[in-house]
Amino acid sequence: MTERDAVSTLIVDDEPLARAGLRHLLQEVDWIRCVGDAADGPAAVAAIHRLQPELVLLDVQMPGCSGIDVLRQLPQPAPRIIFTTAYAEHAVAAFELGALDYLLKPFGATRLAAALDRVRASIGEPLPPALDRYGEMLANGPMQRLFVRNGRSIQPVAVDDIHWFEAVGDYVVAHTAGGDHILHLALGRLEVRLDPQRFARIHRTHLINLDQLARFRRELDGRLMAVLHSGIELPVSKSKAQVFRELAR
């Protein structure tokens, strides 16, 4: 896993011990990369603009301005927000403004892990079955990463690094230059989460990264094959072949 693949995260809390505790908990999450912290509202706004984190763990009651006020000042596209606070009364406002979760202090590693699962749901797949529906609700644009299991850990893989996806039975294999990753989801569900300008379904079992496409080649029997830069050749279905022919006109 590279630093580019990890989810950049900012910690915002006015209590030094709380910031240190969160940083300690996040050190156990190998797909999270802490890029900084802030101790008050104005510093949080400045840090978010400067560092452009993908995730912010945000306290509510802080000097300068509240976490709710910080949330209202976020640049667009905004980072994902998890509130960490001892005050339950702001939860409705937080969710109305798009926060992913609202953690009431004191909380431990288990509750934080559940909130981070929601972060994964908003970024990519696969997800635990219990969060599957939530992941669909948060599908608000093309995913940038997939989260795959590597032994006992979870590893983020940049979507741009995937050459092609292949449906095999009830799961999908993501093929990259560095190896293959098994995803426990349907190819059709994956397809709707990808950028259609970058990925194309060429067959009921194959979805390719168009940046990896070198050319098309026709077999003697008339079948069309997609040839990737790696030399891999994948069949193109008749219906998809017609689509590509129309695009080429």
C-alpha cells in the first residue's frame, strides 16, 4: 500500500489528550494516513483548505467557532466528516450538513471502526454485508479506491491502478500490475460506481480500464478482442462490439 492509496485524515479537537488518543487509535488502521491536527475552529478551516484531507474527525465545542460552523465553511468538494463530541444535541444538524457519523465521547476502537466502515462505504467497495445498503445510499460519484482484504488487514487499491475487472462466479477479480484482488460483489454493481469515461463493460464478464486499452483485434471467426497494453486479450461481446463501432464513426 502506498501513501497515495491511504485515506488522508485530519484530527480536530481542542483537547490535546483527545487528539493524541484519536491518533493512537488511527495508527491501528492501515488504510488511514493522519496528515495533521487542529485545536480550534479557525485552525481547522485553514488546515482543511491547506491540506485538503479526505476525512476529518471533528469536535463540536471548540474555541473560535464550533464544529458545525466549520462544517458550513468547508470547500467543495468537501471532505468526509465524522463528529467526535460529548454533546449529543448537535447530531441532527451534523447529519443534515452531511456528516457520515456522530461519535459520542467516550468511545473506543470498536465504535470508531464502525464509523470508519461508513467512510469505506462512501469511498469504495467491498463492504461488510450489514453496511451494504448504507454504501449504496452514499454512492455520490465515481469511486477512487477499492478496499480489499489482504490477509487479516484491509488494503486500499487506487481504481486507476486496476487494468480490468473480471466476473468469476459470485465475485469479481480486480487485475492490477501488482497482482489480483478478489471483491465480493457483482460486476454490475461495481460498474455503476466507476467513471464511465474511464471504464467500459466489453463483455458480461469483463470491465476494462480504457487507459489500459491498446487496440482492438478481430479474430478469423469474426470475434472482436480488446488488447491491453500488458498484452492481455479479452473478448468483446457482439452487442458491445457494435457500441464501439458506433463510437469510432
